[in-house]
Amino acid sequence: MTASLVAGLPRIDGAAVRQLWRDGREIALLDVRDEHAHAQGHPLFAAQLELADLADEAPWRLPRRGVPIVLLDDDGRDDGPAAAMLGPLRALGHVELALLDGGIAGWTAGGGELFADVNSPSKAFGELVEHERGTPSLPAESLWALQSAGADLVVLDARRFDEYRTMAIPGGISVPGGELLLRARALAPDPRTRIVVNCAGRTRSLIGAQTLINGGLPNPVAALRNGTIGWTLAGLPLARGLEQRFDAEQREGLAQAQQAARTLARRAGAVELTAAELARWQADGTRTLYRWDVRDAAEYAAGHLPGFGHAPGGQLVQETDAFAAVRGARIALVDGGPRHDGVRAPITAHWLAQMGWEVGWLAEAESADFSETGAWAPAQRRRATRRYQRPYEGTAASAETMQAYLDWEYGLVAQLARDGTHRFHVLQP
């Protein structure tokens, strides 16, 4: 990263940042504003990180001290919030630092696109997947009619379990997105059973449904169009406090899922890592490396590889801006240990590779290597000063707000084309 000095502070303009993204170079663009301001509009790969969270989050979000970091706020003033982050970052050992020249105002003045909401890269990618693959979807009214008629179907909720418990489609089963390919055959063993994947909005429904389609499930599969938002806008009742989850002991079709996941990962450009290759990635001081265990929280707590944090596969794909703040970094995944399955890591890798990440999954590990125990806490410690209220979260949002959110998602494919920095590619059949 080459930064110029203006008024004594290092700065870089938006055009240079966009070129680094296009070239696949490592760079962390940190939006130091609060989450609400960030959600009103930010560059595509900007990761929100304000000063209050820096000490807790920098060690795992910015693990390499030499990574180029660009800080942005509203206008990039010498006495603004972005400039105030320079000192604390230097104190943590970070050396390659610059301000985004002109902040958000400078970004837009230079022709840069602003993306609304949070987790925007993943949401835009999900829309691109539907656009290019024609992911089937079922409107809420049609699903309700099928359920009322006693049709042979299962509804699989791809969100986190806490989201599912808050509100869910009646009769739905909690199967977070990273678990879908591993669990779906046990939940719908008859290939004639229709599978409907839902989330609160669109992204996890689309990615979840396309995961099962890519994975070769013989069942008819569709996303619930617009998730619980679409269900609510149709005037249909949501269930609360549901507890139905997949059975972790059921692994019907494991060999088929393993073969499909590994084949898909390789086709997408992910690499299968040996222990020696992972060690080489870890020793490479010129590259940022994120290491994530994509199993569920209980499995991770029971035993995990030293140095690996916890990021369930579906949420990792959904929240790349949180779990991989350095665009252009490497990502290593594992699903091993005593309950090794060889499905969740490669199927997650196949999505991350399509999103432009250099990603690999560890294919060999001894159970004894999973020697650390206990929950992974860092991602739970956020203290954002002004949290953005998601339109798909809970039931408080108005119908107008929910519809506006859906309209924004529908426009993301066109916005990606205007922006031109994403490096996404969608795996074809």
C-alpha cells in the first residue's frame, strides 16, 4: 500500500483501495463509525470496527501486524475518529496505516459505491448466486398451502439457533447453513420429500438451498422466498420458542456428502491442506491467515485445534466482513476432531472460494491434536456504541421497512456490477 502524506498524516485515496481489491491484494478497510452509521452506507469490503472494540477485536480480526490498514470515517479530518485510531493501532503493533482521503465523502466523490446494511458482501454474493444459478424459490403463500394440505415436505431453518427460537416458520427445524449438506439426507431420506430452506430474509435461504442443489441432493429443493420477512408480509403467523433441531447422531449419506463437498471445493478453487501445508501457511509472515473451526459450538468447546477460533460455517459465509476483515487474506478451515465429518469445512470452503478468498480445508488431523477445550469468546464481546436494528430481526420492523430492505437486496446484483471490485465467481453445474 502506497500512502501519501497530507498535513502530516498518511492517506490513500479510494481509487487506490479499489485497485488493491481488484488485484486481490491484502488490505483491511476499517470503518471506525458506529454500526448504525456503517449500515447507512459503506464501501463493499469495509469492516466496521470502532475504537471501543479495538482492544478486544484487533487480535483476531487483524492477526498480522504488517497488514495494510486503511481507516475511514465521514470526512477523513485530521482530528476525526479515523485519525484517533492511528495511535491505538500503532500501540498494538500495527505499522502500515493510512486514512482514507476524504472519508466516506471522498469515496463517493471519487465514484465509489456505497453499500447499505451489514454483511453486505455476503448478501450481494447471495443475490449473484440466485441471479446466475436460478436458485428455485417458493413464495410464502405456496408453502403455507402445501403445509395446510399435509404435503410431504420439511422446512429447514438455516439461521443461528437463537434466531430460530425467536421466530420461525411453523414446523421448521433448526439446521444452520453449514450443517445442511451433512444433515439433510437424514431429515428427508425419501428423495420425493420437498425441502424448503428459510432464513429471515434472502441470503442464507438462497445459499442454503443452493448448497443442497450443488451437493447433489435428489430431493426437490427451494428457498423460502424472502424468508420470515416474506412470510410476515403475506400475513402468515410465525412460531416462537421452537426447539426442534437436527439430530447430531444421524449422518445418513455421509459418504455421498463428503464426496460432493470435496469435489465442489476443488472445483471452486479451494485447496485440501495437509498438516504440513497448514504449517507453511501459518509460518508465512507475509500473509494474513484466519483459522476457523466450522463445527457447532458444543463440538468446538469439547476439543479444538490450538489457534483455531470458532465460526460456524453458515455464519462464516454470511459474515465474512466480521470473520475476515482483511480482504485478500488466506482462510484455513477445519471440521475434524472426534466427530470429523469432512463435509462442513470443504462445503464452506467452496462458498468462500467463490467469494474470492484463498481458502483451504484441513483434511487430516488426529483426534489428539484437538487438545484445547472451552468456548471461543471474542466474537461475543462487541460493545458497538449504536447498534443497527436489522429489518429482519424480531418482529418490530414495519411492513414498509421490511419491503424496503427486500427492494435493496433485489438491487445488489446491479450495484456489484457498478462497483466492479468484488472478484466473485459463481460455480456452474
